[in-house]
Amino acid sequence: MILPPRIRARNRMLRQRINRAPSPIIAVGLPWLSIILGSMLSTVLVIASAPIMPPLGFLTFLAWRQLRPGLLPIWAGLPLGLVDDLYSGQPFGSAVLLWSVAAIALDVIEERVPWRYFFTEWLVAAAMAATYIVACLAIANLASASTPVLILVPQIIASILVYPLVCRLVALIDQLRLVPIVEVG
């Protein structure tokens, strides 16, 4: 029996989808891995006497929390901040504290402001990134550093300008995270 082209195309598409589902390991692990890679990249790319690179791990963490609010648990700031502390050179525990506070603050903002616009999310992320950078400096200054706050202005500006690119990258990773693959068993 000869089928019309439209039905043949539909049957081909159904055959391609049978026995395919997103991998739960990739769906859960890819956000964590992307944040860890962001923490590693912000120290690998540039070595300078003043901070220039934005905190890519923290910006990726903010982007995931804003793009998919329920994906990362509230306690995710603790292990991810620990990894960031290991790579950033900040006093141990500073990123753990600041990332956990940021996760709680994002949850509170999510409850108070249920509607979403990119401009408001960018504004929230800009405020959180600037606060994070200044708080990191304050914690480092408490631990015997003596750096003026004005040296952070280029890093804060770079963080604010890079955030939309980080959001776009996180959105692409989110699409990759849910790609159906062959399911065995």
C-alpha cells in the first residue's frame, strides 16, 4: 500500500521519537557542570594585577536560578560556592556564604515579583553581581588585603555587560540538556 507523503513523513517522525527520552543524569548534572566550568574559566583566561574578568561562575549560577527557578535546590549555593572558593583564591567560605545568600535572595525576589521581564532580571542580576563583587572585596580586606573599592569598577561593568551573553549561553545549554537520546532498557 502506498501512503501519501504527509503520512509517510509523520510515520518517520514517530519512529524517530520512539524509545527516546532526555537523560536524567544530563538533565540534572549539566547545570551544575556549567556553573563549575564558569568558576574555572574566570581564573584561567586572564591573569592581571587588578580584577577584570567577571565572576562567570556566579553569573552562570544567577542565570540558571532565573531561567529555571526550581531546577537548582536552595542549598546549591553551598557546594557550588565551595568549588568557586577553590578556584577564585578568595578566603575560604566567602563564596559559600555569598552564593547561599544570593540563592535565598533570588527565592525571595521570585516570590515577591512573579512576573518576568528580561530587563528586571538583568537589573536584579546586575545588583546582585555588583553586591557580590564588593562583598568579596570586603571579605578579602578583612582577611588582611588592602584594596580600594574603585579598582572593582571595570569588573562590575564587565559583569553587567556580560550577563546577557551568559543568559544566552545558559539558554542554549538548557536546550541541550533536554535533548532526547536513545533509552536502553
